[in-house]
Amino acid sequence: MHSMPTSIRRFPSAAANALLVLALALAAAAPVRAADRDGAYFSQRPDSCREFLRVHRSGERRPEAAAVRGWIAGYITAYNRQTADTYDITGITEFDQVLQLVEKFCKDNALSNLGAAMEAVTEELHPTRYLTRRQAGR
């Protein structure tokens, strides 16, 4: 014959469950940034805005210009992948228009770098981004 268990397994109280739900909600709501605790991160393309302007004006068929365009396209792709509620940060903006926005930022901030330019451009584009694939018509 089987004996009855001597201890009864207790489930967490309603208060403990509420605290757990609250902690999970707060963690989910916190913004996530991939950087060190000072907000700094390494960029594979830390060129100055001054250098971007020189390369950009040299013509899009030059290897340096193609490399910069590729880096910007990669930045946009990573932004789309890592940003909540974002299918395409560029929305209705064409890639050449994105380059014009980068160019304008760099003209106004020649001592800055391409990473800062892209942060500013994506911030500007954020309100008009496509939230979903359906919204983008894809």
C-alpha cells in the first residue's frame, strides 16, 4: 500500500505571483541598447562626416563610396532587426534620400562621425517607419 506524502507542495502566494508578473513587465518595458554602460560602442565604420562627404562626392561607382553605401544599408538592416515595432525604418523614403539625409547631417556636423549621422537619420525617420510587412506592401 502507498503511504500519503508527509509534506504538501505549496504554490506561490498571489502576492508572489503579482510581484513576478510586475518584475517581468518592467523588464520587458525597459529599453534595450547594445553598448557598454557608458553608452559607447565600436563601429566597423567610424569614419568622420568629413570623410563621408569626400567619399560621397567622389561618385557612387568608386569602391570607397560603394563600401559606405553598403555600411549604411547594413546599419538600416540591423536597426530594422533590433528595433521593436519596426519592419523598415526608411518607410516611404528611398535609399538615395537616406543618403541625402546623411549628407545634410554631415554638412552640419563635419566633426561628427557616420555612426552619429545614422543615429540622427533613424531618429528622424522613426515616425514614418513601416511597422509591419503588410504596411510596406510586401
